[in-house]
Amino acid sequence: MDKAKKTEIMEKFARKPGDVGSPEVQVAVLTTKISELTEHMRSHKKDVSSRRGLMMMVNRRKKLLSYLSRENHAKYLEISGTLGIRGQK
């Protein structure tokens, strides 16, 4: 992911201008990285170190989504619907 794309994602999901650390921003950036790494894994099936990194990112996103669900369920539903990453609860 290049810097321009990452900046665009951060601006789209930020709570306020300059926000780079909120759970919404982190989940959106991780989702983009996960989708890119998933494409890499489709063509390089035996790349174990990338698979480990992918699993770490998926678990990190899962924890952030769980936190967001507890703290602000409406925002959780909005972001999961926008990114298309989890079933609606």
C-alpha cells in the first residue's frame, strides 16, 4: 500500500482531522493490508512468513473490532458494513 492510499483511508475513517490512531482508522488500514496480502498468498502458497504476518494482522483487526463493538456498537456496525468484513450482529 502506498502512502497516498493510506492517507486517503485515514482521512475517510478519521473521527476528526489528523486522527490516525482511532480504532476505526486502524481497522480500515488493516483491512486494506489484509486484502493485499491475501492476494499475495494466493500466488505464493508456501510463503510461511507472510502467512504468519497475515494471521497476526487478522487477529489484531479482530481485537480492534471486538473493542469497537463494546465501546461504540453503532460505529462498529457502520464500519463493518462499509468495509464488508463481518456479519451484522
